Amino acid sequence: MDTGKVKLREKVGYSMGDVAANLVFQMMMIFQLKFYTDIFGLDGAVAGSVLLVARIVDAFVDPAVGILTDRTQTRWGKYRPWVLWTAIPFCVFYILAFWNPGIENKSLVALYATISYVLLMTMYSFNNTPYSALGGVMTGDIRERTSITSIRFVGSTIAQFVVQGLTLPLVSKFGGQDEARGWSYTISLYAGICLVCFIITFFSARERIAPPPQQEMNVKKDVKELLSNVPWRSMFVLTLFVFITLAMWGSAMSFYFQNYVDQEALFDFLGRMGLVQPEGEGNILLSTFNLIAHSKADAYSIGFSLFNMVGALVQFAGVVLLSNFLANRYGKRLTFIVCLSLTAIFTALFWMPGPQDVTSMFILCILKSLAYAPTVPLLWAMIGDVADHIEYVNYRRATGFCFSGVVFALKAGLGLGGAFAGLILSAFGYVSMTGTKVIQSASAIEGIRLVSSLVPALLFAIGVVALFFYPISKQFNENMQAELAKRRANQK
């Protein structure tokens, strides 16, 4: 069985699955909490609780999905067919999760939000867990695996750019005065793109690493070996706290730009960037995506979109230029420790700018995005290494189960991060906005600043601590892969 080089077209085809996943994931991370508060009209604490309950309940689906996919036998492999089988229901549930049914009773709205979100996240498990595991069995070459994940996260960064940069302008363009309709049309567009991307992934990627032929299927052994594996436990804690932080900070920055940043200063900043034009004028491409501000009322949507686009472009450059270079030279673990530490520092510094200091906010965005960029593909490459470590130690392989545990941590982190953000905002007195501008209290503004800077910085730091317990160094990994290659050659 070939476990070496993978052609570029296969890597790019595989990355399309993460383009699709991130059209959903970025939406959940950045806009879900705000959609629940400002479109559904739910209180921040209630909206946060919906996110927490839905994601925690669904997170328990992931281990079952891992066990199921490890035992799947088809002519396409174990993990690849699930990407195709789940494509249509995933896209349908994505549309329903961002559709406003027009229910007036807030208890029923919260119930609808919870059910629709659980359905979406369940299908996310059945799609993304085998998709992630697929990346771990496409090759056994550690450099190729890093290359696959780097190209994969180039795709995810493109999706991040689209969602974070174009969503609010598209909502405004499609909806006009009817925000709910704008959200529905925008999500439907994204869902259609998702479906195409999943199909491309299915027809592009191939599985090359199989479990040892003598391996018995034993769930009890899978669980015991996973939970006793120190590298896996380290990655579980790291993933949990990184995604708590990403969900909290991602959700908070929308509130930050709408309520803390001075809109006149933001409008002036957009003018200096050439993004302010009289009505009916401006670049055709920018106007098509509604990225031209015509008045101060447009400052939030255009300004926040620009902020996200700058961050996505810098992260894209960092993934392309730095991830492979740093990982191959210094190893994944050391690269992750240094880059995540810098990310925590730059996140904390968002406490410093005043409401009118828009330039400093954008500079911090560039620094934070550049620091975080090399870590983006490394997380999943390191989990692939953990699956190899379990095989190395125990002579048994359960790639899907290994990845499912980390996806569990990812979704629990998303739930906790969104819930913490909603609870903190509610505790500090944030008032939901449904169609009308509300002047938030000084206390609410301080809560927004906290969940945009100091609190997520502290949580990033916990992730750094978890990495010190991850024992797979660059040298250890090279020796491990050489030994595994010998074993697999003997099994032919």
C-alpha cells in the first residue's frame, strides 16, 4: 500500500471539504450568538444556553460516529463515503438553523433554535469527523501530512474570508430592510456552495492507510487506549480551550465593533481606505458585494467585514508561507507553543485601544492573525500523529475514534465559548437588539471589551500549558514514522 506522496490535485480536492465545513463553522463561531440575540430576539444568557445545550448534547454523538466510521467497509474506504452520504442533509439543516420561522413566543423560539441547531451539529459530526479522519489515512509521510493539512487550511481560510467578510454585506444586499430574509438567502447561497465542495472531495481523495490486518474490533480497547494516551489527552485539552476561545472572541468582536467602536471614527477610517462613496458610485466589484459605505449607518457592517477580511488574508498568507516551513524546521509542538503564546498576548492587547483608535485595532488584528496562522493546520496534523502514536504503542489503529474525541472537544469548546460570551454579556447588562439600535450601558460595554480581550487571552494561555504535556517531538515523530513504515511494509 502506498503511504508516500500525494498529488497536488488530490490535496486541493480534499481541501474543498474544509471550504464547505468552514462556510458553516465560521458562521456558527462569528454570527450564531448575534443571530439569536438580534434576529430571534433572545436574551444573551438564553442564546448562550441554547448554544451550550445544543453543542454539549450533540458532542456525545462524536464518539459514536468515530466507532461507526472505523467499522465502515465500502469499496470507497471507511471515511470517504460519509462525506457524500451526509452532504444534502447537512446543507438542509444549515439553512434551517438560520431560518427565522416568525414565532413570537420566545420559549418556542428557543426550542426551535435548540432543535435546529442540534440537527445541524449532529450532521456536522457525521460529516466532519470522517472527513477529518480521512486526512489522517491519506498518507503516512509526516511532511506530506503537514502539506495536506496546510492546503486544507488554505481552503478553510478562503471560507473564513467569505463568511467573515461578505456575510453582513450580503445580508444587507439580499434582505434590505428585512434582515431575516437576508440571512436566509445568504445561508442558502453558502449551502449550495457546500454541496458542490463535498462532492468534489468525495471524488478527489483516497484512503491509503488501513488498520493492521490482524486487528480485532473492540470498542472497550479503543476507549481504554485512547483515554490512556498522553498525546491524545493533551490534544483534547488544547482543542477544548482553543475553540472555547475562538468561539468567545469570534462572537464578541461583532458586538465590539457595533457597540464599542466609535462609528464616526470607523467611518473616517473606511474613507481613508477608499471604501466610502456617494450613493450610486464606487467600484463595481465592491458595490456588487455591498462593500461600499455610503453613510455612517454603514460603518459597522462594512468596518467589521473589512476587519475580518484583513485577518483572513493575513492568516491565509501565514498558513501558506509559514506553517510548513516552521513545522518542518522546528517541529509542530514547538511551533504551536510559540505561536499560540503570541496569539494570547495580541488578543489581550485588544483591551487597550480606545473607541476611536480604529487603526490600532486593525494593527492588532494583523499581528494576532499572523501569530495564529501557523497553528491552523498543525492541530489536525498533530491529531493524525496521535492516531499513529496509538498504533505505534498498541499495534491497533482507530483513526475515526481518535479524531471523533477531538471533534467532541471542538464542539464542546464552541458551545462553552458561545455560552460564556452570552452569559458574560447578559451579566454585564447587554440588551438584545431586534431591528432597532439600542445604546448599551457602560457596564455592558465593559463586558464586551472583556470577552474581546482579557478573558479569551487567558483561555489561549491554558491551551499553551496543555502543549507542554504533548510528548511527540520532531525527532520522536520521525523515529515513530520510520518504525510504522517498516511494520506496514511487512504486512503487505
